Amino acid sequence: MNHLYAIAVGSNRPHGRHGRPPGVVAAAIAELDAKFGLFDASPIMLNRAIGGAGRDFANAVTLVESDLEPPQMLAVLQAIERQFGRRSGRRWGARVLDLDIAAWSGGRFASRRLTIPHARLAGRAFVLVPLTAVAPCWRLVGPLSARHLAARLAHRRPCR
């Protein structure tokens, strides 16, 4: 059975062959297209780094179709990250490529190594905004769609 996956793509370190982070993201999208057949991809967006990542990120979201179940999809995504030169490092650190399963057509999924949708997805504009470009009505948290969650973030006011 085929599943539709929303894959968040991010980079904040240059790559020897693909160049600056937007080029890395574009190359990763091409790799996902070659492996799975791309259903759609958002524009590449530049975003401020969070946590200790330091450098700003280039981000996008792709929709791919696959018959893989989430654990197998995660393994393939991690292999692509390693192919691009990603090494284990500190959490929130700079990285050449980060591929995460933002959502899948199977709904919720939870295991020891993987939770779909990500527990903090509702607060991550760098994933929600590109996701709204390709799947604005995708339900992520109960009845709330990607568009709804992105609008909530856009209207959030800082606490004083």
C-alpha cells in the first residue's frame, strides 16, 4: 500500500558539491525525487536558526509517495543524510542535511525512535509554512490543518 509522506528538508552548512544551504536543499529534493518520485515540493525558504545551530537554515517540504512504513522510511532518510555528509553531533547543531518525516497519510505513528507528527511540529514555522505551500489542508493535530497551525503561529504575540 502506498503512503504519502511530507518530508521536511533543512540545511545550514555548505556542501562541497552542492554549495550553500539552498543548493543542498535543492539537491536533497532531487535525491528524494530520484528515490521515490516527487509528488510536490515547496519553495525553499530561509529561516533563522533555533537553539544552538548558529547559522541560518534553508528549509523546504516535499511530498513523496512510497510503500515503505515509517521506520523503513526513516532509515532511508538517514542514509540520504549520511550520503550528503551528515555526521552524528550535538543536538541542535549545524548540519549539512536534515530530513524529517513531518507527516504521513497513515495518521499518527509512535515508536521509541520516531513520532509522527513530530511532538513540536505545531510550533515550528520553518516546517509549517512550507508545508502549507504543498498540503495546506493536511490534518496534523486533531482537526487542525497545516494552514490553521501556521496561522496560529503567525498571530502569536510575544509574552511581556
